[in-house]
Amino acid sequence: MTFSTANEFGDALVDYHRMRYRLFIEREGWDIPHFDNLEYDQFDTPATVYLIKRRPETGEVMGGMRLIPTTQPYLAEHVWPNIIQTRPIPKDPKVWEGTRMSAAPELSVEERRQTLSELGIGFVEFLLSVGADRVIFEMPPKLLEFQSRANPEFVERLGEPITLDDGTLLVGGWIHLSETTLTAYRAGAGVTDDIVTYPKASIPYRKAA
């Protein structure tokens, strides 16, 4: 969903921002913008596409993430430009950035694992549908190393780790997107079919040539 299509999904987008507040501010203690128990930043804009997983029985938000095309301002470009060291900062309709990928803190370990796995399937499905071929992520080095070992054919590191002001280490990487990527993510989650539900109104991105 986007800002302009969120009305088709009830309170899902607001509940996703509430979940981000519980996770990143209440539990993790991040010093980031928030208001009225909603976490947000300057990259939550009308250009952002959100993927949100809800519990089918209740509509409860179990997890979500946001996707931004690099033709728009994005996190790595404006906050951590030194995290991409092996090439120029991308500004390309075929390259997107994925951030705030998260599962609700109150979920069980198994529910969190499945939620994150399904979000992985979701972002590959959506990005392939708009013609993207890569998605940038910023993550702890150990997580990128795990992703690289599990999927060496499509995970690429974009530089050495950087140290944030609070001592956190982050490294930039991107995932090369293809039907092979989608097959691997589906196999990891035990999913065989498409899982993204699209709004009736069109997403404001045409397929990149």
C-alpha cells in the first residue's frame, strides 16, 4: 500500500507505525522521531510503498516493511552515504531500498520467523512486478554474512561495515532480484503461490524498462 491506497486496508498502515513504535522505541530504545505512539521518519512519504502482514483472523499487524525507489530520497543516500562504498550511490528506477523490515515484538519466535520470511517473499514479488532488479538493505554484518552464506548467488556486499554514533555496526548490501530469488525465498518459507494482495487503486510506479 501507499499513502493514497492505505484507506483500502483499514487501519493497517497506522497500526504498522504503532508496531514500529513498540519495537524500535519502546523495546530497542532508538532515538528517532515519534508522535502519539507512532514511529516515522523523513522517508515515510507518498513515494513509499509499504508491505504489511496481518493476522487473517483479527487483522492485527504482525510485521511490515517499506520500499522506496532510489529515484526518490532514501535512507542510505541521505543518512549513511558511506555505507555504499563499491559503486556510486544508486539513482535508478530498477534499484529500490528496503528498510524497517520488522515483526511485532509480541509474536512468538516461530511467528516472527514466518512473518519475516513472508515479507521477504512479498518484497521480491512486488519489486519484480515493477521491473526492479536490485534492493538495497542496511543490516548488522553478521546478518549479511548469514544471508550471503544462505544465498551466495544473489546477495552482494556493498562495502565494509560502518560504525554509528551509538557503536552499532552496519553494512550495506543488495539482493539481486529474479525468479530464482523468488523461488529461493518461497522455499525457505514453505510458500508456493503469490502472497501479495494489491489495492484496487494502482500503485504509482510503472514497470521500469
